[in-house]
Amino acid sequence: MPPSGTGPEKVCHHGDMKVLVADHPAFARHTTGQWHPERADRLIAARAGVDEAPVEVVEFSPSPAGLEMLTEVHLLEYVESIKRFCEAGGGELDPDTTVGADSWDAALRAAGAGPGSVDLLRRGVAEVAFLPIRPPGHHALLDRAMGFCVFNNVAVTARFLTGMGNRVAIVDWDVHHGNGTQETFLMDPDVLYVSLHEFPAYPGSGWVNETGMGPAAGTAVNFPMPIGTAGDVYRVSFERVVLPVLSAFAPDWLLISSGYDAHLSDPLAGLALLESDYASMGAALRDAVGPGRTILFLEGGYDLKAVRGSVAATLSGLAGVTVPNEASRPVSGPRSWRALEFVVAAQQRYWQLV
């Protein structure tokens, strides 16, 4: 087992569900520049959402991921190059991804937070883990940082779990396709990757025909959503595809790349989800695996009010607490519903869908 930091410290809140929450000052010290959308204030907003949710919080301080854990997902040469780059003061890893001198520690702890939470969840300290960490991870490739991401946090955790003989499902509702996560597990039949994302959009991947390769054929399920897609299509997508596929795959653990940039208010994207839609997705996934086997990783989300409300709604849904629909809700157009039919047609080769 990896070290899990200083151990859990309980913070009393109302609600029956216990949520394990990662917290460490290193995440705020990851500097991206004055005007960068991926900023430390996002963690303050996410934590405010946790505090508003009807749950009991158990905090833990994540330890850094070890080299052996990182090199299950990334090349050793890449990991060492990130260390050297940060130690030299940092700068731009790509046009979107900036690091500073303190980003090395933050990136190690972000990658270590998932395995550390596995350790604590297996000991029964909580039913769910929520990890407000940065830098985020789902775009990070074998040998390259991109899209604000340095190490692929969710992929590191999935590899850690499959190394112990588990089957792992990853549901990614960030507005951008998690190309790094998909690529990591493209030929791994023990990992199911489900992504609902805007298309066409950065990074350009995630069309319905990307379904996995070789022994993993059918284990990538992509929902390329046109601009303007709202929660009505997302909810039906869960009913018709996501939940039947999860049930058939029968994962031991569920990892959620929990980005909040598909929210209507987000400045970097064009989808139209609201807080109640995140609550609906949380509720839908509540029983996908047994208690103590669900971990959420903060990915994107750049409108602070939307992040705060959506985190609270997600945890409410996972806790079985109803979040009412908003009085005024966007409606998806015909292109969005047609995209769902493309997904169903592509996935019917592998799964029993209606």
C-alpha cells in the first residue's frame, strides 16, 4: 500500500455519507500565471461546494506518488524531465500548461492522492473520496504534458487498482475528451473508459468510432456532444448507455474524472449542464460499485460559482439527496439527440442496449 499522508482527520458535517477529501497546501502553490484559467481559486470553490453538501467530511493529506507508481503510466524520462524543469524554475510545458518551482510537489501529490485514498477507503473511513487536486490529469500522455495536465492522476490510480487484480470503470464528464486516459487503456480489457464531452473541441479526439483495440474492444465509450447539448441528453445517455454498460462490465472500482466545464456558465466551452444535471449523474452512479469504491478527481471547471454549486450537487446525488431541477432549463437540439444515436449504434456491437 502507498503511504496515505498524515492519516484521516474527521471534520463533522451534517449528512450520513462520509466523503474522504484530499487537502494539502502544495496544490495552491502550483503556479500557472496571473491570467491562467486553471488557478488555485478553483480549489477554494470546490471545497466550498464540499462544505455545502449534505455529507460528513473526512480530510486527508495526500503523500507524493512514488516513481514506480508514476512509471506505470508515464515514461521515466518524461517524469525526470518534469522534475528538472520545475527545479529550474518552470515555465511553459506547452502553450496551455505552465508550471513553477513548486509544481513538482503539487503534481506528485495530485498523482498520489488517488492511491492514498484507495488505502483509506479500503480501511472503511468513508464511502466516497473527492479529490480537489491540481494540476489536473486526464490529458497527460505517456511522455507529454498538455491541456493544463502534467501527470494523469486518474490513470495512475486505475493502474494501481488493476495491479491488485481489480476491474476499473472511469467515467469522465469533463467537457474535454480525456485523450490521455483513453490512450493509456486503449488495449486494457480491465479498464472501461466512458467519456461525455463537447465535439468538435480540444483536444480533437473522442469520436464514437474510438471504442478500444484488440482485447479491449468495446471498453472505450465516447459521447461526442455538439455545442449546446444540455442535461436532457446527458440524462438519457446515462439511462440508455452508461448504466447498462457499467452493469455489464461489473467494475470493482469507479473513478470519475469530475470536470465542471460542461456547465452552462463555463467560459471555456459550449455545453449547457446545470447543477441538477451533476446531481443526476452522481445519483445514477451511486450504486455502480459497492460503498468505499468510488473516487472523484477534480479535472476542469473554470467558473467558480458553477464549480462550487456543481460539486455540492454531485455529492448530494451520490449521497442519495434529491436536488430539484432548476425552474428554467436549456433544451438540446436535434443534433445532440442524433449524436446519442450514433453512440448507441457504435456500442451495440459490444453491449446490449435499447
